[in-house]
Amino acid sequence: MTDQAVDTDGARLSHDPAEESGFLGRTRELKELRADIERAGLDTLSGRKAPRARVLLIAGRPGSGRTALAEELAAQVADAYPDGVLRARLSEPDGTRVPVERLARDLLTELDRTAPPGADEDDLTEALRAALAERRALLLLDAVADAEQVDALLPDTPDCLAVAVSKGPLTGISDVRPCTLGGLDTKSAVELLSRHTGSVRITVDPRAAEQLVELCQAQPAALTLAGGWLAARPQAAVADLAKQLHAENEEGSALARVFRLVYGSLPSTAARMLRLLSLAPAGLVDPHTASALAGCSVSGARGTLDDFVALGLLRAAGSPLPEYEVPDWLHGTLRRLAHKHDRPAELQLARARMLERTVRLLQSCRAVTETDSPQAREKLLATPRDLRFPHPRAAAEWLRARRPALLAAARLAVADGELDTLARRLMSQLVRAMVAHFGTRAAAPDLYGIHRLVLDVAERRELPREKAAALLNLADLDARTGRTAEALVRYRAALDAGREADDPYATGRAMESVGGAHLELGDYDRAADWFGRALAQRLARDERADAARVYGRIATAHTYAGRYGEAVRAWRAAVAGHRKGGDVAAQARALSELARVQEYAGRPEESLRTCQEAVERARRAEDDRLQAALHLRLADTYDRLGDPTAAGLERSAAERMLREDPADACEIRSTVTED
């Protein structure tokens, strides 16, 4: 299935010798770090229990193996932290600081704790500390930008441990001694080379190997590049590479010099693809991303990406999909090379191709869930095979695995402060795909972030129409997750933006939503008033179907307030509106609600007649579930009227309709009982 959007044949992307032989070197550093865990801190020496988790700092430049050391330390001490290792990257590959709000939410997700989608940074960090209060967990905080990030995420319990990875010291966090990394010891560095070259070339010329280690300053990333260069040239001796590096000018670090040699040996098409990977969102690349950036086939892109892994230019991302990471040390270099060798228009076009490919994959990801529709099936079959998912489960796996890159793509799409057509399409398709596979409630935190991106751009660019749409979407998420008061504030702001944009859809939708929020808050008079305003606009624009629906909402507000006469009149207006619009199913539902209100008002005979009329409309609309619910309501009404025989017949009719689906039967019985 390598020509499909998801390769489900396996997750192994490349051969990594380090996975077989384990971690190399750093014995002294590991010993010091482990001793530092048990070291008495200033609080302990003064007789007080440490109030927070101990922080260990591993400091070193990108390419020094700092993250690998942190992972090895975590593996060695894992047994002491039975609640597991929580991982977070605190800066993007380009060095951009990741907001604490996003970090805290992601860590809460790892802990299977949920927080309201609109919660602010303080709420989220407090929830994180509460979640860790009774746990023994290890936090591995990679690519730390500043001490404030670590301090905000630090658990208020000495039973947890935080391992921070940074370029340098973190001033502001007390009692932290950095473990600063230099190069590997010579023996470990030579062994790292031999993993790529094989032992023979090292054995025949050990002095050349030691010279190469010295030229690479024993830095793991530089040694990996050197080993990859030699592995790609089986006939080359270690001394050949050492001579070439020695002949290089000494400008830049050892890593930069080895990279220039490796990069210079690439074919022009591969070198161009490598440069363009600097545009990959969050530094995460899959074959589709590389294919779109470079304008080549997906299979060709995957082959080139695997070659890059073998050369040490990329690493496998540990994803269930074919996915790769651009190392932190390489990202800035590639970006500078791209600006030097590729025209701005070419970079812009490559970015557009990548985002357009993402949009099409998201469309396919959503469409595979809609195969009940003949039109959707036809559209899906018309999709190119390499953009098609074999089944919904594969699409969901792709969406889940690519989530960080997709959210980063959304941020990239609006990074220039614009909301062009491509950015709008990307946001829309990402929202629809997440809702289709995960549901609104489960996807709410991510959806909230996407709509916030749109809102930020709309406010900066003074785009009232887009601002109204973003506020409505955010308010809907607040309302669906129980934050009704917050939703009401956003709906009112959306109404103001809609009026400023002279957008009748946004204003009508906002007025109706304001009414819905008041209804949820139990303010039935204000709810009816706002629904009335929305109705007036619908009637003025001759939007009959929407007007009929709003009549129903007005009736609901009157019902909750106990004004049954006004509710009956509103439901009759809703029935008349649906009748004029020819919507038989909507008529049946409105008649069903009318019957309910008539029963509340103590008019069972009228309720019985209305309910019978509703059954007939539901039959004509072929709505079996509604028919069954109405039969059960008729049965209850007959019981109240003292006619158990008729009640039994109605219940039998409902049972016959639901016999094939007991779950529906239970749900409908529960609904009728609650009503």
C-alpha cells in the first residue's frame, strides 16, 4: 500500500544501529546526574522538605547528544518513577518558544486529564500540578527556551523529577547544577563511527579513525554524518574522509564542516529537497510533505528521505507512520541555504504546494467516513490513489499521528498575518476531519486553538466578518463543554462583529445563539426576547425554514417558563412554517413537541390528536425512530386517559419498529420517560 496516503504495512522507517547496540558513552555524566537526584538540596539541608520537584539540567549545543543523554537517564531511573515519563518540547525547531498553555494541555492529555478548551495558562498549569500531586513521574522537557517555561510546568511535589534539556544554564531556577556536554570519549566516538562503516575500515586504520574523531570534535551529530558519508561509499577509506575534512577551511564548527561535505555530495535534486524541508511544519516530514515541497512523486520522496536518514541528515520520528524529524541543529542551516539558493517565489510556491496537499489529504481523511452517501463514495473514488485512505481506521490513525504537524501547518498558514483562501480551506478541512473522526467534544481543545488562530489574525487585520465567524465557533465550543457564561460573552462579541461587517448570517446566528445561552442559564424571558429578534430578521429576509426553526426555540423558552399558551402558539407557527417549506420530517417533530406542551397544559385529548397527526407525518417522512417515540408517548397518554388496551397496542407498535435495534429502543424509552 505504499502508494496510498497511509502505509499500513509497518512502521519501520530505517535501520538505526543505535537501537540494537544501545547508548554510547557519557558514563561520567550519567553517574553525576544520578547522584544529583539524591543530592540534598538547600531546603533539605535547612531541615525543610523540598517543596517542588528536583530539576536536572543537561546543557549542550544541538548535535551534542543532549536529548539522547536525557532519554538514557530516563530509561535508567524509570523504575523509581512508576507513573511514567512525560515528554514535551518547549521550543519549535526554528527556536520559537512554545506557549506554556499548549505545553500544559499536551501534558494533561498524556495524563488522561481533560481541561476546558478555553482554560487559560494559569488554570492549565494549576490542573497539571494537581494531576501530578499524587504521582511519581519524570518530566523530560526538551529544547527548553527559558526558565519561566520550566518553572510553570514544575510539579509541587518532591516525588517527581524534571530533566530539562537546554543550550545553556537556566537562571531563575534554584538549586540546579548544569551537566554541560562536550564531545564523546574517544573509544565511544570510534565505536559510533564503526556502527556506520563496519569494523573492518576502523580496524585497518585505527589512527585515521581517531584523527576523524578529533576533526569531528567527538560530537555525536558530526560523527553520525561522517559515518553516513562513509557508509554510502564502501570503497572509501576513513583516511580519505579525514583528508577531505582537514583540507576544508576551518570556518564554522566541526559539525558545520562535516555537513558542508555531506551536502556538497548530494545530487542537485536531493539537495533542493533537503533545503525545502526547512518549510516542514514543526520539523516533521512525511513522504507527502516532501513530495509536495519538491514537486516529485510520493514514492520517490520516501526513497530520498530514507537516504537522508542513512546519511544522518534526518531521523525516524518514532511514529506509526512513515515520518521523519529534521534535527534541531540542521533546521537553521537548511533555512539559510534555502534563502540563498532558492528564489522567494519558489519557496512561496513550495509552501503553497505543501499546504494544498495537506488540504487534500484532510478532505480524503474526512470523506472516507462518509461512504454511506453515493455522492461521497463517487467523490472518494475520484481521489488520486496516493491521496486515498484504505479505510476509516487508517484515516483516523493518520490524523492522530500527524496531529502535531497538522496543527503546526495551521499555524504556518496564518504566520504571515493573512487569511488567504488556502489558509481558510486548511482550517476548515482540519476542523471537519477532527470532528468526523474524534467528535466535537474530544477534539474541542485542538478546535479551540484553530479558531483562536483565525480570531487573532482577524483582530490584527481588522476583518469583522472573519472575527464574527471565529467568535461564533469559539462560543459554540464553550457552550458544548459547559462554559455557558463564557459562550454568552463571545456570542455578544460575535453579534457586534457581525453588525460591523453588515453580515446578516452572522448577526442572525449570533442573536439566536445569545438566546440559546440565556436558555441554558435559565433566563427564559431574555431567551425568548433574543429568539424573537432572530425571528424578526429571518422573517424580514424571507428565510422560512430558519424562521420555523426559531419559532420552535421560542416555544421551548415559553415551555420552560411555564407559559404553555404562548408555547402552543409558537409551535403551531413552527408547524405552519415547515408545512409551507414542504419539510414533512420537521412538521412531525414540531407536532410531537406541540403534543408534549398540550399534555403539560393539562389537555390530554388535544395532545392525543396532535400526537396521532405527528405519527402520520413521521410515517410519511419514513422516520422510524420518531414514529416509535410517538407511539410510546401515545401509550402514556392513553394510560392517563384510562384506556390500557389502546396503550398496549401503541407500545406493541413501538416494539415492532425497534425490535431490530434494542439500543434504539432503550434510548427512546429513556427519552420518553424523562419527558
